[in-house]
Amino acid sequence: MQEHEEAISEVGFVPHFQEIDVDYDPGTTINVEMHDGSHLRLRKLHEDFNPTGPHRGNHSADVRTRKRRSSDRYLLRRHAKAQLHRDVEPRG
């Protein structure tokens, strides 16, 4: 630990539970109930997923990224336009 870091908890005991094993198809999402009743949502990547490719093997993710970038540009333009209107005093 570094000087400025402070431990917030100490793990001294990890209880043993029966292993949770799940099997589901690529491209799907499932909810898995843990031993304490909490849930995890697991999403398995598509078989054609390529983390080094330009689209990373997932067309729908690429479309979402393009839409998000487009909406970001729109919001930035609107913000800049609103700022311009605040900075320019009306003629009287």
C-alpha cells in the first residue's frame, strides 16, 4: 500500500459455497442468482467479437457508438450556440 492509501476493509474470511456454473449462448444475457440472493447480469460476447477490429465484431455496438458520437456533437453545438446567445448583448 502507498502512503496516501488507506485500507477500507480487510478480507480475513471468505466462506465456501457450492460453485455456480452457468451455460448460455453467445450474444445473450442472463441473470444469475448468487448465494446471498443478489443477482449478477452476465452478457456473453458474440462468437465473431474481435477486440482489435474496427467494429469489434459487433455491428450493433458500432451503430450505438456512431449515434452516441452524433448526439454528443449535437449537444456540444447546442451548448456553444446557447453560450454565444448569453455572451452577445441584445441591441436596444
